[in-house]
Amino acid sequence: MAAGEIAVHGACPHDCYDTCSLRVHVQDGVIRRIEGDPSHPLTRGFLCYKVNHYLERLNHPQRLLHPLRRRGAKGAGEFERVTWDEAMAEIGERVQRVLREHGGEAVLPYSFAGNMGLLAGGALDARLWGRIGASRLERTICTAAGHAALRWVFGTVMGPDPETIPAAAFVLLWGANPMATNVHQIPLLDEARKAGGEVWTIDPLRTETARRYDRHIQPRPATDLALALGLGRELVATGRYDREFAEERAEGFRDYLGLVEPWSITRTAEVTGLEPAAIAELAERIAAARPLLLRPGYGVQRQSDSAATVWAIAALSVISGAWRDVGGGLLMGNGDAFPLRDLAPVQGAARNVNMVQLGDALLDLTKPPVQALFVYNANPAATAPDQSRVLAGLAREDLLTVVHEQMLTDTAKYADFVLPAAMSMEVLDLHTSYWHRYVQLSLPAVPPQGEAVSNPEFFRRLARAIGLTDAELQSDDRSLIEEALTSGHPWLDGITFEALLREPVQKLRLPAETRPFVDLPVPRPGGRLQLAPPPGTMTAQAVAARRGRPGEFDLLTPSTRETIKSSFGNLPSLRRGHPLPELLMAGEDMARLGIAHGTRVRVWNERGEVELTALASDVPQPGSVVSYAVRWNHEDHGRNVNRLTSQALSDYGGGATFYTVRVRIEAAG
């Protein structure tokens, strides 16, 4: 390190499996360099493509440093600078009026995973919303359906320790693209292959991950459920399943047998578009390889049949007996492995609002209507589906909208007040992971720039402005972290605030070789796994091939390595190679429509339209197209691909259906 330079431990706050350990280098009170911390056993001292550009975000010329009050039309982005006292006095008075005239449910908080720290994501904010009886936001937009299905089958969202991945003889990545979204899994997969294992990929797209590993199974979009049922039927029909495990450890096996029975290899091939021999070979590998690790990504549960699909994949892990082996089982997430104390237990009844349906909530809810909207850790004007209705709701002149944000995002442009938010490297927080099993303390390397404040400090100020003086609404950051760590659970034994100050990366006291649902009890009623499907799923429609009308394309909007949804969306270095929003198309589809590579196309459906640059690509199959999510919608023609996505909910769990979208395409006029 340079003379006078110090290194401060941090944790990446973004919505990513990896939750990387950081070393933040400070000299003369300024962050000069950010690198990976090699002391973390899984993130291993290297960072993803995005966070390698974090200094550019930290010092972005568009970073918000002072409170702003709207002075133009909503959406125009015209503001004047005000003081914190002025902003909070006016916000407090208006919220008090809303509470008097309409009640607490007229207030709607909207937040998600822009910062996944414990304090930034769900501490004092949740206490405040509960105290005033605000509408409860169902935070469903990313993982809700998959998690609901996992909790239905296993009672928890927990899988094997990622550190056991190198022991797997066969890893099946299903709708997962870790080259873009979970880069620290790649060395583990590579180690498994060096030890003689195989890695196969199931994905309707030819991703970077699919190109890297042994075999790519490429079903039609939204046919994962049919494939999982067909594989289950083949294992049962040929007797190559673990009958003892299925019958002794699970209930609902007879229900499962009845549901998979119609799914012969022939029928499965017809629906998925796969060759029968490929399905049979995959079933053989699932039956024979041990340890077997099924690794579904969250892409499989962003469609209409989300929960049914995850249930059917989870059922394969049960009937195959994959959980018997260290390194085997199903790993979709480990988010429920962290037994922290809940800082804001739910109290009292309140109206639930599903965040996927924000447009409908802002435009259609009555008794009471939404009169005050608070947005933080989110950019719904860009990321929420059915964008036209979302923007129409945000444009309401009678709606008080307050946005706590780091940049003037699409959503911030519709705000009455925009209040500057601190960056994670400027505040104290505690971080867990939804993939690995490490707890991290993220320390402030420098004070917040300008007048920016942390999320907890914003909510302390908001509580006072509303006139609430409860002590629990003014708790300091250290006290909140200490409280969260005092659940008394043995997996947190010795993980205290003081211990984390000495060693900021600490693993749960749970040995990596511990097998969930074998060495640990099943946290379901009766202590058994569930093979019957979740209620309301597996209807006749759920197992049918869903092909569009002639001339329609399946539109898929997955994540890319350059962004995490709209986060990082305004960094020039990450946009340089993709200056305009793109649409990847199969060459034969472009030729049929008379569309040349690099030209503009109009993409539309009943919800709206966008203009994109068409690029010939082998990523999508013929009949499907790809536009990576998600660009800021004021960049190009004033809208992004979420003009086309739907507010429809998944079959179970209330999740989003971003990948059940069909569009038409023509050359732009």
C-alpha cells in the first residue's frame, strides 16, 4: 500500500449471490482503490466485472449530494436544492395529513435489493411502516415463487454449502448463468471438473456458461416444467430412483407419481423441442452420478409456471436421493440459513400490496388510494413490469413521492423530493448471503459524501418529522446489529459485533459437510419433505406447451454481467460496448423478417412498444429473442423493455412473470 494508505473491510451490497468481501483503500480521507479481499474463502480476492468499476459509481458526476424538491412536471427531472430541514418539515406535514385523512394504508413503501445490508434493507424502515400501519409491500419481484416452492417442499430456503460443489460428480445448472451472475461459483465448478466431474447446463439460451461446460440442453422457453416432469417419469418408470429415500423421507409420493405418469419421453420431447435421446441420456446421468447437485437459477421461476417448475426440479433431488451425499442435493439459495433476530416483527393487520403490480396499485387501489409513496433501494420506473401503467401512476399530481437515492434515476425524476443516499462504503452494516454461509461486517471507509445519509438515518429523520418519538425508531446502527446477532441460535455462536470487528468475515457454525434434511431435521410439519405440488399449481394449462400465435416471439430479459437490473446503468465504462438497448435475434428470423444486423426494430405487444437495435446472435433459438435487463428508460426513446412485460403473477408465491412475454417485431419506420 502507498504511504498513508489504510485498507478498510467492506462487503458488496448488491443483489448478487456472491456478497463479495472488499478491501477499500483510503488515503487522505478519499477512497482510492477497491479490490477483493483474499481472506474470504469463496470470493477469493477477485471481483466481478461490475464492482471492478465501483470507483466510477462512487465518484459519478451525477451522484446526488443534496436534498432536492420538485419544481417542474413529474418526470421532467426539474428540481431545486433545499435543506434537509426544509425537506423533512414539508414531507412530515404532508404524511401527517395523509394519515389523518386516509389512514396508514394510504402510505406505500417500495423497496427491494438495491442494498442488501441488514440495516439498509429492513430495519428501522420496517419498524416505522409497522408503527404507522402502512400498506405492506410484498417483495416478490425476483425470487418469491421459487422460494415459496422450496419452502413448500423443504420447509426452508437452504441447500448444500457451496464449498462442497467441488465434490460433485455431476452438476446440472438449470436456468443459471454464473458467468454473468455468480462468477465465484465458476472456480468451484472448474474444480469439480478437474476432479473428474461433469457440468451440464439446461437453458433456452446459449449463454456464456453453456458455452463453457460439458453439455448444453436447450429446451424451448417456458418448458422447464415439462422437462422436469419427463425426467421424473423416466426415473420412476425405469426403476432408477431412490425409493427408500422418497417413501421414508417424504410425503406425497403417490401424488407425484400420478402427475409425472403422462410425461413419457416422447411427449416431453414434443413439448420441449429436445431430442428424445437427449432426455433419456440426461435422465441416465441424474440416476447414476453421485454426488448429484441440481443447481437451478432464479431464471426458471420468472414465468407463469414458476413455483410448479421449481417444485418439479426439487422433487428430482428427492426421488434421486441426491441429498444423501455431501456435495449433492439442490442449491438454489441459502438465504434462510442465517438465524438472525428479526428486527421488525410483523404487528397488526395491514393491506398487502404486491410490488409486481405497482402500476395497478397506484392507479386502481381505493379505500384508501395510495397517497404517499416512499422509494428506496429500488428504481421501479425502470424495473417494474408494465411500465406504462407504473409511469402513469408515478405521474399523479396528488401522489406524494419521496425517493432516497444515490443517482437521479428514472424513478427519482418523478419524485416530489429526492433525498441523497450514502454509498455502502460510507456506512456501517451487516451482510449475509443468499448463496454462501458467511456473515460480514461492512465498515465505513469514509464519511458519506455531501449531505448523503444512510437508510437508517433517513428513517430516523422521517420518524421525527412525522412526530414519532418511539425509542425503537431511533436505535443506532451498532445497537441494531448487536440485536440481530443475539438470537441465541448455535449457528451464530461467537459471532458478535466485537468478534466481527476483529475478524469481519465469519462463517456460520455449521460444518460444510452437514447434509440438509439428512443430518438436519426437515423444518416442515411432520418433519418430512413434500412431493405433492404446491396448491394451485399443476393445472392443465401449467403442463401444456405454450407457443404463441404465428408471428409472435418469446421475449426473454435475463441479467447481463455489466449490470444488476438497473444498478450500474449509468456507468459509461459499462455501457461503452452496448451504447443502445439491443435485441438479440436468430439469424434465420432476421432473414425471414427482412431485418439487417445493426438496424432498428419496433418490438410491441398489447402493453406497449419499444425500439431496439437488432443483432444477429446464436444466443436465442429461432422463435425467441433476448433483450438484457434493464436499461434506464430515459436513455433511448424514453422507455425500456419493461413496456412489454406483464403484472401477471406466478402460479404460487405471487412472483413476477417477466419471461412469459410474447412480442411482435418489425423494422422500425
